[in-house]
Amino acid sequence: MELKILFNSAAIQNDLSIGWGFSCLVDNRLLFDTGEKAVHLANNLDRLKIDLTPLKAVVISHDHRDHAGGLEEVLKRKPGINVCICPNFSRELKQKVELFGGCLIENSDFCEIENNIYVTGEITGTYKEKNIAEQALVIDSDNGLTVITGCAHPGILEILEKVRQRFSGKQIYAILGGFHLMNKPRRTINAIVRRFVELGIKKVGPTHCTGSDAVDSFKKAYKNDCYELRVGEGIVV
């Protein structure tokens, strides 16, 4: 399957919008997160000449603006589209989806939402000492499993463990997205990198809230198998 990065902090060309947030198009049929602003997503869709006609669903990892801020643009371009969220997302976000004519799908458990594409269902993490609901995306391809995270507030290893339990015996090929390791001690970062290697994970794409120290550690461990995830880049998994 092909992934196309639609929003992140760096891009392959100067006319693409960048910022704090994340968005990734999966196989031209599913959008994972929408970046921080509708105007940014609109610009990138237009500049990259991406037609949302084949889009079947949008998955929002968690209820923060840097991941759901561009949702309004998608709903305008694709009326009636399925929007997969966690049950404990805010009423405000749910009302926005309904206001713009989207179809809410609330996932509390692991489920397949498109052929060979799954959501983990709601996993509880913490943010600023409060509980936060989050879900990750899992792609099952010939290479193995690819896990895409928004911010990994529940913990990146905890998310991976849930995926491993669901797909017992299946190899995790790649992990991409925010790993929420900013300001974490170096020993914690190194332990997580070591665990990735122990699990036999072949490719990584640490970005967004992962933090520069952790990104550097993953680059040292994975070298050319560490994706930059710049806006406009296509990746085959």
C-alpha cells in the first residue's frame, strides 16, 4: 500500500503548508488525521493534485486540533464521509462532524474499517495529567504490519503491544507518526529504540511530538530505514 504525507513539519517543496500536526493518506482511500488547519490541508491537497473522490473514511487519532483541525475541509470536499473516532472524544468534535454532514463511527474495540486496514479502538493515555482517548491505525500488507500513530499518548510500546496481541505471530514491519517522546530522559528513549530493534521492526518514521533527541536516536539505529515523512512524500509499505 502507498502512504502519502499530507501534513507535517517539513515538505518536499516550498509551496506546501507545514506546521505542528500530522496527516497521512493511505492507499488513496483512507485519511489518517488532518493536520492543524483546514487552510493548510486544502493547500496541500491542491498543490499535490489529490482528488478525495476515492476516499472512504477519515480516522482521527485523538481529539487535539493539530490532528483534527483540517477535518472541516475534508467534510466539505467529501460530504457524508465516514469519520472514525473514539467514543470519549469531545462533544464539540462530534457536533462538528454532524454539522458538516459526516457520518460518525465510534470505535471502542479493534476493528477492520477497510480491507486490511484496522483501527486499534480506544486506548487511554494521559495529557497534562488528564485522561485522553487515542487510537492508532494498522495496515496489514505483504511486508507485514505497519502501525501509524498520531501522538501515542498511551505510550508507543503500549500501542505496539496491543497490536501484537491482536495479530499474534505477525511481524510488525514499520511504525510511523508521533511517538510522544519529547522531553523524555535519554535512557527512556534508548530503551524504546532497543525494544523496536528487538521486535524486528524494519522501518520507522518518528515525527511530530517524538522530539529531536528521540528522532536522532532512531536515525542512528535505523539509518536509511528511518523515514523523514515530509509533506508530499510517498511511501510504500
